[in-house]
Amino acid sequence: MRFYRPTFELAALQQPQDRLVSKLGGRPWGFPQARWPVCPDCFYPMSMVAQLAHDPPAIDLGSAGGVLHLFFCANLLCLSYGAGGCEAVILRCEEIGHGLTEQPPDEDGNQSINGEVWISGWEPHDDPVPPEQVSSFYDDGDHMNLPDDIAQPFGFDSRWNTKAGGVPYWTGNGVTLDPSSITCPPFEFLLQIHQMVYIDGAAPPADVVGCTVSIYREIAGETEWEHHAPAKPSAASSPMSVIAEHGALSYGVDVVNFGSDGTAFVFIDRHSAPPVVRWHWSR
């Protein structure tokens, strides 16, 4: 069984966006503002988590030309935060306009725009989960009885918790599927997104990316931190924060607040016309 890990580029380091690209966070390209979802509980406009074009075999939306959009309620005071408030919208390419769509402000005039990273490609990997164990990933009792090296093939290393295909690598809360909204089948696992993703290279300066850059090192069993704040306010494409180990050749980027160390799990029913996508997040 194959799965695919995205490779990322930090949007703040790229030229201004001039076309549709698959990405996490930021503002969607060409999304019709009239279709922007609003939280059913607090009525605040939702925040975009991802805009993903049909790109098989990694992102298979059932037919060519589809673009998946994931939104969630980022209002920490809302009853939906952490318990729902997740929406998915699939648009056809011909429904996508030109230019970035601004998120509608809430009643206080504020926007909640997630950190932005672009997906530059998908790296294939072989899922180490045996085929006969796949069904156990959709039943909490069966999943709890799996050996650790099967239930969590890469431990809880968040570098492996953003991927498409294979089986879901659940968080410490175990299998969190709501059988009233997602049953497998007809739904199939599409992808998962951890709130922190990793980008190759040295961590960029805070003034370049427009957010706090935190560098840590281990000295005599103690962790020492350096926090660098930008001199100018962040831009819409800036991540929430950047974190890296001193001298490391990759750095972590916080793109969305899923309640501290959270992961989104996305499922698709390709048998429906049009396909139906449902998702949730869990810590």
C-alpha cells in the first residue's frame, strides 16, 4: 500500500501567487466569496485549512478538474471548536476565479488566516501496515490491540503525520471517527494534516518570514531557546511560527491551531456524484 508525503515551500519566501497551487492555509485562489462557509454555531466566517487540486494518485477526488477546500471554525470561544465546525467544498476548475479571495471578516472586523505553505510535490512511500491489518485502523477496539509498530509505524513523529493515502495514523485519542457521519466504506481515507509541517533547509530569519522564529539546542540535558520576533507585522502568507533545532537542515512551520499537536483526518466518498468529503481533527 502506497502513501504520499507532500514536500512544502514556505509561501512567504515565494513570489506573489499568480495561479492556482495546492497549499495549506493562507487565502484560497479564486474561491467564490458567496460560497465561503460560515460556522453554524458562532456564525463567524471559517478559516481555510487547505486548497488541494485533484492530483492522483496522491489526491484523488474522483475525477479530473476538482479542487478540494477545507475550512474550519477557528473561534476558540465557539462550541464547534474541537467538536465539529469542519467543512469541505469541492469546486470544478471552471468555478475557480482569478486572484486570491479575501476571508470575510468576523463581526469585530477580524480575520483568522492560517499560515501558508505551498505543496511542490508528493513523495511516494510504502506503508508498512500489512493489508490484513487495514480494517483495524477503523475500529477503536481493534486499533488499541495492534502492536505499537503497526498502530504507529513511525511512532508519534509529527513529520509523518501529514500524508495522503495508506491508512490514518491516529493521535493518542485513538480512532475518532463519528459513525453517524463517516463510515468506511463508502468513505475512504484521503489524507491527514498535522498542525506543524516540515520544510527542508535552514530556518529563515524572522524578518523575512514575518513571524517568530524559535531556535533550540540541547546542552547538558537542558533545552535552551532563542526566540526571534520580526520587526514588521506579519503578512497574510506568514506562518504562525517557525521552530528549528540549531544547525538542523529542516524546520517546522505551524500552519493551523488544531488545539496543540492536533491532526486533521479527511475522508472521501467517491461513489457519490459529486464526491462527498468529510473531515475532523483530533489531538
